[in-house]
Amino acid sequence: MIDDLRRLEADARAEIGRAADPDELERVRVRYLGRREGLVSALLRQLGRLSREERPAAGAEANRVKKALAGALEERSRELSAAAVSDPDRLDLTLPARGKWRGTIHPVSQVVDDIWQIFRSLGFTRARGPEVDNEWYNFVALNTPLDHPAADEQDTLYLAPGLLLRSHTSPVQIRTMEKYPPPIRIIAPGMVYRRDTYDATHTPAFAQVEGLVVDEGVTFVDFKATLAEFARRFWGPGTQVRFRPSFFPFTEPSAEVDVKRVIVREDGREEETDWIEIMGAGMVDPAVLDNVGYDSERYTGWAFGMGPARVALLRHGVRDLRLFYENDMRFLGQFT
Ligand code: DAH
């Protein structure tokens, strides 16, 4: 019986080795290991004819052979499928292709890039500063006293006394002017942090884009003309720009800048939007220039800070800021 089993094993191994495709291999499996008709099973049915003494050894051998053949079948099956993948004749070219998954640039990053491209073409360079900053850069040097409401713990995320997550990108103005003499013409995009509740119009972390120009003879006319030119390049030639008086500690005078766009409806009708606030801006306060050691009698400048997420919201007609940050691919995938 044991000899018969071993012969069967040798035959089976040879056939497994010769099987040229999965169907043939399956036929070999059924022929030897099939539950009813399989040759191994057939042999096992004769176990009863053996003497009590012979039975255990034959049974054990039968189990070994079954296991060995199952292993050999498994291995051959793996070989065959590996060969199928690398053999061009066996590739099924009629299978529908899987769509290629492509990432997209985040809608807020797209706005930052577009803003940057426009200012770059106007001669600006890019600057950056740390997200963890101190009270000097975030407030004091920007002419904002520490008892100003913006410096309050209610609004600003402090990490340690005097150390905070920057609440705006304006500290990059100070860092840049401390490092370089005029003329300055920079754009500084980056993340900023505030103790805001997370809702449709506020997120505790958000992007800002800061701009700063300082040189001799820079006037309010340069300020208005450059920002108006930016708005027309960003939103289209028909865009109107309005400067509303405002207050920021680091600019004097200060303005809030609004745009009114012309949108073309599907039926071709042109329609004007409402005035939309896009940035805070102003002429750099001479006190700020003094704080970085610039001669405020000689140099003047202007600056602005805008929120690209708000711009992205308006651009795409999205109603809830949170959608930009929840990373739902079905949402983000629309902005290719
Ligand atoms: N830093 C201001 C804010 O976060 C925005 C701002 C206003 C920046 C006026 C400026 C500016 O550079 O001139 O609300």
C-alpha cells in the first residue's frame, strides 16, 4: 500500500510539472485528489483490507502524500499565473482598463499659485517665515500693542509665554525687512492660526498671502494701481476695484479692498456680482519701518494680506469652507 502511494505521488508530481495551464492543472488535481474519484481516495478506501498493524503507517503515509501533492499543485499554480502575467500572448487585452488615478492641486493651493504667478510677473519674489513665532514679530514690530484685542489669548494660540502660532503672515514683512535693505517686493504665502471655532466661514488654521513693497518714492497711487491690476488679471478685465477706509495697526492709511466682477451666464448674459471683500491693505505705517531700522523719512511702502480660501470659495461657488479641509476625494477631484 505504501509503495502504491509513493508511485501515485511520483506520477502525480510528473503530471503537475507538465500541466501547461490552470485548466490542465485542475484536471490533474481532480484526478489525484478528487474526493470521490481521486486516485488517492480510491487507494485509501482499501485501507480496511490492511491488518491492524499495517493500518496506522499506511494512513500516515496517505496523509503525507495528500499534503505533498496539495503543496506541489499550489506551487505550480503560482508558477503558471506568474508566467501568464509576463507572457504577452496570454494577456487578455480585451479587459477594460482601470482608470488612471490622478491627483490634483488643492483648490486653495491653486489660488495661491495663481496669485503668485501674477505678482511674479510684476517683479515680486517669494518670502517665507516660521509658523511658530514670537510676540515681537507677530504684534509689537507690527505696531500692535500687546493689549490690542488681536494679541489676546482669546484670539491667538500661545505655545508658551511670548511664543505663539502666527495669527497672520504679516510677521514675514518684519523678518524680510530685518534681513534685507530696500527695495523690497515680496509675496509671502503661508498658514496662519487663530482660536476660531470651526464653521462654514472660519477654520482655526488657514492660508494667507502677504504682499509687501518698500522703496523710495512709493505712493498711494502705486498701491492702488498695482492691486487694481492684480484684480483685473485675476478676475478678468471688467473687474472693478474699491478701496474702503479701514484700520490696521501696521498700515496708515488702511483699506479693505473689494472687487465687483462681471460674470457671463450660460445664455451669454453678463451680470455684475456684489462687492466682495478680498483683502486688507494699506500704506506701511512709518513706525513699522522704524522698528526694522529703515529710514521712514526716505522709504515708503504698501502691503496687503488676503485669504486664498475665501477666494477659492468665491471662485467655485462653494458655500462651506470646511469642504476644503475635509479631504473628501469626491469633492477635491472636481477641481482639475
Ligand atoms: N494681517 C491682516 C490680517 O490678518 C491682513 C493685512 C491687512 C495684512 C493689511 C496687511 C495689510 O499686510 O497691509 O487680518
